[in-house]
Amino acid sequence: MRIGELRQRLTLEAPSETVTAGEASVPWPVQATVWGSMQGLTGTDRGGLTAEVEYRIRIRYRADVSPRWRIGRPNSSRKFGIISAIDPDGRRRELVILAREMIA
């Protein structure tokens, strides 16, 4: 992975469940802001009202990224649910994430 390919600012967000007055809410605090690249892979129309788009996202290696997390774009409402995160060559240099964006 070449450093010049990591041109997009991304946030890594983890769920943090809280209970207030008997009602649960799930805020998504930012765990880290990183540089990465995003490549659109597939898109599916879900009946005209919603759509799904899958992306391949590359970032520098991090051991803490989980499929429970999601990825955001700073200053945007776009969110991408993580499907999988792998170290493609086992050398802990990069992390390849498959993520899905739901568009309503």
C-alpha cells in the first residue's frame, strides 16, 4: 500500500450502549480518525426506496477494528457498516475492510 493512495479521511466508530431512565440508546463515539481509500464494489436497488452499496476500504493496520464497528466520513452523515476486516498478507501493514452503506 502506497501512502499516496490514502487520501480520504475516515472515522472508526464503536457502539457504546447506555441506559437512561429505562430506555437504551446506542451512541457511536469516534475511536480514531484515519486516512484511507474507498473503492465502490457493488450496488443493489432495494425496491426504489433504499439501496445498498458495498465498498472496499483500505487503512493502515489496526488490531482493534471489529465487525461491530462502523466507518463514517467526517462532516458527513454517511455511515458504512463493517462486514469484515482482514490483514491480507499477515504482515500487519494494512487492513482491508469490506463495508456496506445503506442509502434511504
